Amino acid sequence: KVLLVGTGGREHALARALVRTSDSIDLVLQAGTPGMEACGRAVAFTADDPVAVARVAREEGVDLVVVGAPAPQGAPRGGPPPLPTGTRGEGGGRGDGHRGRG
């Protein structure tokens, strides 16, 4: 029995792949994406609440929890902000270790 956490496109692809790997898989999904619900049984919980995820995992008796992306792509996630485009620290922005000297 597998619990899949997340409702985005990546999780939908994961759900389809998990179901395709075995005829006997019992997939429990986070409710919120109607297309995913064809792959398993949807349960309402909040993905960014680890206590809620653990509660659902216990209540459902899952053997494996698969966690998708921690936030939708492009959403702020905490930690330092990304470097501006083209900036890679020392190396002239080329990403190859070249310091811009002949």
C-alpha cells in the first residue's frame, strides 16, 4: 500500500507509473486533482503538514510514502534566494570554471 503526497503534474505521472508497475498496488492519493483519482483512492489532507501526512499513513496502514515536490514549481520555498540568471559565483557565469582570463 502506497501513499502519494502531492497533487501536481509530477505526482500525477508518479501515480500513473506506480499503478502501471503492479496490478496489486493499493494507491492512496492526496485529494485535489480529479485526473489522479482514477489511479487510486483520494484522501483529504494537507501535504505541508507532516503530522497530517503521518496520521494518514498510520490510518491507512501504508507501507511506503512517496512525497512529490515540496511546493509547486516556481513557488517560494525558504532558504537563500536563487542567484540571478547567468551568475554562478566565480567562473564568469559560464559554469565551466573559466575565470575570464586568457
